[in-house]
Amino acid sequence: MVSARLPSPGWKRSKAFSPSSRGFTLFEVLVAITLTGFIMLGILNVLQNTAAFSRRSYSRGDEERAIRLLTRRLEETLNSAYLCPYLGVELTLLRGDTRGFTLPVCREGAPGRAGFFLRAGGLVYQWEGIRDGEVTEETVIARLPEAAFSYLDGKTGLWVSYWQEDYYPRLVRLRLNWREAETGGSGPLPDIIIPVLVGTEYGIE
């Protein structure tokens, strides 16, 4: 008679050897991999869209800051336009073309000629003192691949690209494009139009 052998206390049958246990089938593995791939693709698309939106927002912010800066600098100079003779000498008034202009101004009590010039894809501010003849230049902004100045003749009502008259234009316009830092592409920006009040009924006669 063979006696039944009882398991020792605390012994349990391993689940790994349970007849009901089994591994994943090939179909289940493929389904899991496919679902994981779709999830990762969705996450990647979300991240790409977020990055593109951030770049567009940053670019728009750059453009707005550039417009504010250009407007402020042009207003400061054109609003300081000088008309009266200096030491009995008639000063040459605004002279300009599509690439820039100069005009007599009074800056901090010192007379001189100030102007803006488009150079090497940027806008440069230039100051030349009448008393000392000192010339200084400052790059106001870069990333302007295409730009052009024009001038509104108050007598004819026409915009012209060249100004050599013995009176000031009514308006000065800067038409420009903006080059994006990330992509290098360019696009138009709103025109910047500044009135020249000196010599008009709204300014100094």
C-alpha cells in the first residue's frame, strides 16, 4: 500500500505551472504594439502643434515689438524737424529717397542732421552735428530684407519716392517686410506712416 505523500506546511503550487496560465499570443502582442504606436503618434502631433504655435506667437510678438520700435524712433526724429535758419544760414530741409532720408533737427538743444538709412537688411540711424561735425551711427533694427521709404507731397497729394523740395512732405511712409529668425522667410508688415508737422498749420510755421 502506497501512502499518499502530503505536502509540507506552507507549500503552494506555483501559478507558473498552473494548467490555466498561458502567455500572450502573437496577435495580442501586435495589437498592443499598434495601439502604443498610435498613442505615441498622437503625443508627437500634439507636441509639434504646440511648438509651431509657440513659434508663431513668438514671431508675432517680435513683429509687434519691431513696429513699435520703428514707429517710436521715426516719430522722435520727424517730430524734431527744424525749419528756422541757424546762425543766419538757411538749412537744407528733408532730403530722401527709397533707401532713407536726412533732415535738420534740434536734439537736446543741439542742431544737427538726423536720418535713417536702409543698409545690409537693417535700418540705421545717423546723426551729424552741425557745430562739431561729429557723425554717429546706430543700428536700430535688423531683419528687414525689403523696405522702402516714400513721401507724401502735400501740394499734389501724391506719394513720391524721391524728395528734394524746399518744403517738408506731409507724411513719411516706411513700407517693409520682416524676416523670421526661425525659418528665414519674410512677409509684409503694416506700413508705418508718420506725419511731419513742422511747417504746417498743426506745427511750427
